[in-house]
Amino acid sequence: MDRVRARGGTSARLGERRPRRVAALPPFAALHASRIPLAIPPHPSLTVLKEALRHDRLCRRHRHTCTRRRCSKHREPPRTLTELEQKLILKTTGEHRDGFRDHVIISLALGTGLREHELLALDCEDVFDDGRARRRVTLRVFKRSADEPAIQEVVLPDLVRAKLEKLRAWKKGRGQSLAADAPLFVSRLGRRLSARQLRHAFALWQERAGFERRLSFHSVRHAACTNLYRRTKDIRLTQRFARHKS
């Protein structure tokens, strides 16, 4: 028998697929069933929203590469030593038997606003003249741009000059070279003090002074500029002291 009675009154040949039944659908739905796409494409605005959310997640995960991190309004103010922290670290280095060299370095940085590499590049002839500390120090190594002068000078406060003269006597007593081209600040091995050694020493003195936070050595320069501005309220004078163009 080549025909069989199918359920619902329809019939089909053996071996053939039975047609899709749409009789149970409403007439309007049955008419348009074949026109409905299997997958609805996302609306363009939804795609944009998803990309924005994805970008935000990436920014949160990699904050150091996010463009909004580089925006000036998101920059944090420079960290600086408070007045109490300045007193604590000067007191700690001044009272410790191994802290005199670092005491002079911090005092010189606070008194002149010199940068880390500018301090470490100083030679004895830059600071001393006939055994006495100069009133003005000419910098041979400093940060400058192409349109800035090739020579810069800083004025040494009297208190800093007195400490430098004590440093000269201290170096002489320890057998350290006072030759014109000898480095002003040296390590225990007699070599020019490196930036890494200075940073390590500064971190150690912060710990010994009981600091509740850890600051970079550059914070000493910020403190020097802040101290001057608080005393004078003169922004132009502070800019010249910091040797900033603006």
C-alpha cells in the first residue's frame, strides 16, 4: 500500500518527509512564518554600547595604558614632605653616626631644590673654594631644554654652607679625596654615590624616622619649592628657584 493515512487527515508517500504543519498557527502567523529571520541582527546602538563597556573594562584592568589616565585632570598632585617629616628625617640623620653624609644631602636638597642627579653630579670644586663653601654653585649637570641657558647657578643658604664645610672636614678625617674633580658625595667604597644607593638610603631613613608612608627622593625637591612659596607667596620667585619655565 503506497499511501498511509496521516494524523490530522493529511497523507504522504512512504519514504518522503512529511510537510511542516502550520495548521495550528493563526492564519496571520502562518502566512508570515517563512519571513521571520532565524537570527535578528543586533541594533547598531547596542553594538556601540557593548564596545564602550568592553573598553571601560579594559581601562579598569589596565589603568596605566588607559588614555584617561594621561589626562591632566586625573593627575595627582606631587607628593611632598610635610614640615613634620622634614624635621623628623633631618633629626634622625643628624643624630645617627652613619647619617651625616645623607643629612647634608637632604639639607642641600631642601635648601636649593636641586634634583637627584644634580646633587650626585657635584664635585668638590663645584662647592668649595679655598676650603670654604661657595655662596653660588654653578651646575655642570642639570635638566634643561634646547632653549634654556647652558649654565645654571643656585644660591647656597648660610645654614647649608655651614653643613658643607663640616662635610669637608668630615671627608678629610675619613681620608676621602678633596681633589677638584673628586665627587662630593661618595659611597662606602669611595666611589661616586649612585642614584640607586641614594634612594635606598632615603627609604631607610624614612623607616628609621617613623614615617607612615614612603616617598621618593624627588619629594624633597617638591618640599623645597613648597617651603619657599609658603614663606613668600611669590609664584614667580618659586619658579625661578625651581628653575622652571612655567
